[in-house]
Amino acid sequence: MAPEVATRCLKADAAAIEEAARLILGGQPVAVPTETVYGLAADATNGEAVARIYQAKGRPSFNPLIVHVADLDQARELGEFADAAMALAKRHWPGPLTLVVPLKSGAPIASLVTAGLPSIGIRIPAHPVMQALLRAIGRPLAAPSANASGAISPTRAAHVLDSLGGRIPLILDGGPTERGLESTIVAATGGPLRLLRPGPITVDAVTATEDRIEAPGQLASHYAPSKPLRIDAAEAAGDEYMIGFGATPGDTNLSEKGDLTEAAARLFDLLHQADASEKPRIAVASVPREGLGLAINDRLIRAAAAR
Ligand code: TXA
Ligand code: MG
């Protein structure tokens, strides 16, 4: 369990937004109002900052997170927008619509944000506080709902404090959220548009495929390496590419100092690296099943079962 921190809750004025920007650029997650629900925002370019979102939420699995940007130019730096996606973006942004689009190659996004996928969920939020924060930071922000794992999404600063008090340094209080419901998610990754999560915006163009709704987190969407993977390995067999942890060495190491935040931040990059190696199999050292290690093991166990 992460050590307790003092959680401040500040009215979201200019000084508080500046303080939030300072903390986020320093790698900390901060709770911020959006027009849908309060989000727990971290620098999407910094894997360890994103790992701290999971640490604070106590979430036992890694899902791809939505990336929030200030404007269309910034969105275009991160994702590839085909015509249909661009039409939806122009019509509904800023607003409670998330578009899942192909990740642009070379986009400066930590692989933990997309959970290793070649696609990215992006939205431009309408809330003035989130907008001001995005502009102050000048970087994309990953932000799931600001509640502990298993709890309901927060629509007031007080809900965030109840759920995450002692686990995050700052909550920006922007009053109750307007929509109270998470954004609509539409996938535009080729083929027809698909509704991944219903929400405040109903999109005519995707109603035709609504019978094929896939539950978030269960879409064809989970990255797993293409090679057989073995977990809790003490050492590599001759045909295995070994991902070490702590004192257990390998061809590469999730974290030589045994730090779970660093390991979470590196997990998907190293799985991709192992997949691209010349060895036909992958072995991964044992990672403690506690704190962030639970989410790391969840993902490794799924990858090991994938074939
Ligand atoms: O209203 C909202 O969208 C709130 C506020 C804070 O903006 N955010 C939110 O984020 O609900 P989050 O991270 O909890 O939503 C994550 C969901 C995932 O479960 C997944 O369904 C979808 O977004 N998602 C994100 N990136 C994806 C991707 N690359 N491929 C498929 N689904 C993705
Ligand atoms: Mg949530």
C-alpha cells in the first residue's frame, strides 16, 4: 500500500490550477473536474506518473486510459483521424465524446496509457478548469475517473476526497459536474464506427452497429505478445527471452531496484521488446503480488493464458 499523503482540496482558481500543473509536471496525479465526472489526471508522456494513477486507485488491472488534450492540433499529434472520426470530433469537441483512433507513430505517449495497444482514446474536455490545466501544462493528460477501484464515479470534490483522500496530493474543486456520466466512447480504427461505451452523446452514425457493443475493457483490445509467455521464471531456458525483475536478471529488467512503479511504467515496452526479439518464447521473473504488482501480474497472467 502506498504511504498516506496529505490531500488538499482547493477551490479551482488560477493559483490552484497553477499548483496542480506544478504537481502534475512533477509526476503526481491530481483530481480535476471535467464536464462528465472528476478525473484523476497525470502526465500522459510519463509512464511512472501514469503508474501512480493505478497506485492511487488501487486498481488491480491495467486498461487503456483516455487521453485529454486542449485542442484539435494536439489531438492530431497523437492519433490518426480518418474523415468519419474528424467529422465527429469537429461536431462534438470540446465535449463528452471520446474517440478511439490509431495511435500516431512516434506520439509521445507512455505505453502504459494505451496498455500497449496501437490505438488511443482521445477527448477534448469542455470544462473550463480542465481546459485551463491542459493549457498550463502543454502536455496530454491521462485521466480515468477519480475514484478508488470498485467505487462509483465522483461528481463532486467531496466524493473524490472520500474515495482517494490520503492517496493523492490535491483535488481541484470545480463544483458538481454537469453531466454526471462518463463520456461516450466511439472507436474509429477502420471499418464502421463502433460504440464502445454509451454516454451523454448519442451518435447517429454508430446506432447501426449498436447491437455489437463491446464492454469496455473486453474489446479485442487487450495487448498480449504473440509468443508463448511463462511467468514466475527463476531463469531463462535457452529459447526464452527473459524479462527480469529486481535481483532476478534477464535480457532486460522491469526494475533493477525492484520498484513496482518503475516496473508498471516499463511493462508494455518490455513485452513489445520481448515479442520483437529473436527468441521464440518469453519468460518473466516473479513480481510481488501486492500494490501495483497486482495489476502487473493480472496482465502477465492474461498474456500467459493468451495461447
Ligand atoms: O468521461 C470520461 O471519459 C472520464 C473523464 C475523467 O474524462 N474518463 C474516463 O476514463 O472514463 P477511463 O480511463 O476510465 O475510460 C477508459 C475506457 C476504457 O475502459 C476503454 O473502454 C476505453 O476507455 N479506451 C481507452 N483507450 C482505448 C483504446 N485504445 N482502445 C479501446 N478502448 C479504449
Ligand atoms: Mg471509472
